[in-house]
Amino acid sequence: MTETTYSIVEARARLGAIAREVSATREPVAITDHGHIIAILISPADALELQEMRALAAYRARRERGESAGIPHDEALRRVFGGDEA
């Protein structure tokens, strides 16, 4: 999945530099604990892309089941902006 890995001890010591590198390169970094991957650090752009892909997959699944696939405009605004900023 990812070529770059750091132990949790190394990652703790270098977190700022690792996070900036991931954000700039969009290359994920694995964090390991006793040789097992316990987390993957990804860029904000990749995180947003994953959220969009999951939302699209959920939309398509609802549509295939014949459920209403849309949401009211006010609800969409609340989900995107939070609170009652409609």
C-alpha cells in the first residue's frame, strides 16, 4: 500500500516533518507498532477524495435499492457547513 513506513517512536519524533511531506507529495506514510501497520497518514486532498468516493458509493447503493438517493438542500448545507448556516 505504501512504501514509506515509520515506527510509532520515529513518527512521534518527526511528526511535523512527516506530515508536511505527506501533504506536499500526496504519498501516504505507514505508522507501525512492533512491525504491524497501525495507521496510514494521508494528505488532506486524499482524505477528501476518499470521503467523496465513499459518499458516491453510498449514493449509488441507495439508488440501486430504490431508496431516495438525494437529500434536501437545507440538509446538504448543514452537512457541508455544519450548524444552521443555511
